[in-house]
Amino acid sequence: MDLGPFDGEEKAVSHSADDSHQHYAQGDAARARSGPRRVEVIIGGDRRRRWSPEDKARITAASFVPGANISAVARQYGVSQGLLHYWRRCARESLSDAEEMRFVPIVKVGDEQPQPSLGKMLTVRVEMNGVCVVIDGGVDEHTLRTVFSAIRGSA
């Protein structure tokens, strides 16, 4: 039996001039002596993964989050980028004109502090530097700070 360039001997293969890095290759003869190799053939079954509509919706929604990286979302869920792009296109096309996706503007309301609830009326009595202050009901923090600063300043 002619085994070609491999006769079962180990052959040193060097990648660099200083021979410090070598690989040893065994030819087909070594494999032939070890006997037949086991080969497993899988027949039937579909290689495609089936995604439930809920999974598709969840993954697609994650890809539409502002700032989301589509590649990262695809890797996170084990979906190919092409399939995720297809799902995104289908989601956009399925929206009617009335449901067109768009950003909702955010309106910042002033830096107003919430007013205290008047449901429980409290009476607070503070004596400072010979001055007595009685507060009935809810008073906001800013007003209290102004009053206390004035009392401290008068002393």
C-alpha cells in the first residue's frame, strides 16, 4: 500500500528559521493502523430553531430600545443578525399609519417641589435665639429655610 508522502513516520515541520517552534504531523498511515473511525450521521430533524411569537416580540422589542446595538441583541438571544433585521422590518411594516413608531417628546416641568399634603395639619413650635416661631399646617422647605436664616441673622 502506497501512502504517498506520509509513511507513518513523524515529520517535523518548522515555521521559523531558528527551529524553536515545531509541529509534528502524522500521516494517514497512523490513522489507518488505528482502525476505522466512527462517523456519526444525523438524518432528519430541522436545523432551524423555532421561535415563538412571544420570543420574537420580546427580542424585536429589545432591538428597538434607544441606543440598543442590534448585533449585541442578536448575540444575546442567539439569533442571526439577518433574522433579527427581518423581524424588525416585519414589525415596522405591520404597524398601521396611525401606529407609526416615533419618539415621544419629553417635557421637563420646572424644578418645583411637591407641595406637602394638607391632609394632616401639624403644629411646629421652634424657639431659637430668643425668638419663638409657631407653624400651623404645611410649609415648604424653602420658606422654613428663609425664616430660620432670618432668625439666625437677627441674633
